[in-house]
Amino acid sequence: MRIDFAGRAAVVTGAGGGIGRAVALGLAALGAGVLAVDLSEAGGRETEKQGRAAGQDIVFQRADVTREADVAAYVGEATRRWGTIDIFMNNAGWQGPIAPISSYSLEDFERVMAINVGGVFLGLKHVLPVMTANGRGAVVNTASLGSHVATRNLGPYTASKHAVLGLTKTAALEVARKGVRVNAVCPGPVATAMLDEIEAAQAGGDAAELRRRRTASIPDGRYAAPEEVADLMIYLASDHARHITGQGIHINGGSHAI
Ligand SMILES: NC(=O)c1ccc[n+]([C@@H]2O[C@H](COP(=O)([O-])OP(=O)(O)OC[C@H]3O[C@@H](n4cnc5c(N)ncnc54)[C@H](O)[C@@H]3O)[C@@H](O)[C@H]2O)c1
């Protein structure tokens, strides 16, 4: 199986670190032009720098995915540069504070939902018309194992990731006859800055011990590397996945295998 994205244009949100950076660099390495979108100037510039150093066609665009004007601007920038968007990795996310629902502020709840659900919604709203006009395209939303399984003190995040699957399935039905596929990936723990922050807050001290126990509970005994999740996203965006749409695909080392 070979994947060649030469002549294809991709947009990746949350490309300033973790899974987003891995998938942005992975797509660009396969020949795609990549717009690397992130709120973090430092993170986005670093992704751009790494790609450029490898001779890739990758450009950073600063955007807050919760702001519709920013979303319209990144879609406009990609279409101006490459004429269309073939691949969209709708990936930016935030875990929010780690706290029980009874002490969660409405403001924090709304910020988690605005990024994880509103950002995914706005991305779909603005990218899907570009793809359907072209009769071709693939979207991968980053959902989570938390789209299926609850974790104490992560209520808003868990609710938001359940919602990402709802948007994924609905969008897939709406564009299935128009040459466009929409899927989601549902990773278990992935070794990124986000997981470091979650575990530091959950442990309230010894995160190393928490990580040891948690990795021991995963059937294959480890967390995913961001590049492993990126590989699945790239497969789903490729023509090899042409009959796959409306799905949330698990990648978690066997957790919750039934
Ligand atoms: N790390 C895990 O264990 C794990 C597991 C399942 C799902 N996920 C999901 O994977 C995705 C990527 O997370 P990650 O683990 O790579 O974390 P990360 O923190 O390394 O990356 C998230 C990126 O999103 C960006 N971002 C946050 N808010 C934004 C906004 N409003 N506008 C634009 N960019 C914004 C951040 O600046 C950051 O670069 C998220 O949707 C996350 O929920 C992560």
C-alpha cells in the first residue's frame, strides 16, 4: 500500500504540538501542501520550521478555532494557496481543568465545549462546502476513548468528545453522496503535552506512579506515540479508506477490547 499526497492540500488544526504536529509533518512528508493552524504562535512556528527544514510545503497560520472569522480565514488562506482543501484534520482540543462537575465553573465548561465541539463544528461548516464543490475530500476529527468511556473529573471533556462523534456521523451522512468522507479517530492515552498536564493534575503530586499504573492497565502496556495516531489519520484521509465514512476508529493498544 502506497500513499502519495502530491498535489493535495491539507489543513490541520492544533498543529502546534502533539498529534497535530505529527500529522501535519506526516502529510507534508507524503507530498501534501499543509496549512498548520494553531492558537499557539510558538508551537505553530516550530512545526513550520521542522517541516521547512525537511523541504516540505508547510505554512503556519495562527487561528483560534472557536472564532468563526479565524476559521473562515484559514479556509480562505488554504484555498488561496492551493485552490482547494482535499484533507482536513479537525484536531485542536483542550482538556480543561481537572475537577468534579459539582465544582466546575460554567466558564470553563463553555471554553472546553467552544474549542472541542464549537471548533470542530466551525471547521466542518467552512471546509465541507469547499470539498463538496470539488467533489472530493476527507475529514478526520480527533475524538477520543473519552467519546465512549467516562473519566472522573473530566466531565466537560468527556461530553465534548461524545459530541465530536455525533458531529462526525451527521456530517458523514450529509456529504456521503458528494465524494467526501468524514471519520474520527478515538485515541486512548497518547504521549503529548496534554496528557502530561492531565496526569499532573490528576496525581496532585507523583504523576510518574500514576503513569506506571495506567500503562500497566493497557493491554499492550504503553501509551501511543503521536506518530501512531497520525498514521491512522493519514490512512483514513487516503484513498485506501474510500469506503470508510461516519466511523470513530479506536487506537488504544487494546483497551476496552470486547
Ligand atoms: N493526548 C491524549 O492522550 C489524547 C487522547 C485522545 C484524544 N486526544 C485529542 O487529540 C487532539 C490533540 O491533542 P494533543 O494530545 O496532541 O494535545 P496538545 O496539547 O499537544 O495539542 C493540542 C493543540 O491544540 C491547540 N489549541 C488549543 N486550543 C486551540 C484553539 N482554540 N484554536 C487553535 N488551536 C488550539 C494547542 O495550542 C495545541 O497545539 C485533541 O483534540 C485531544 O483532545 C488526545
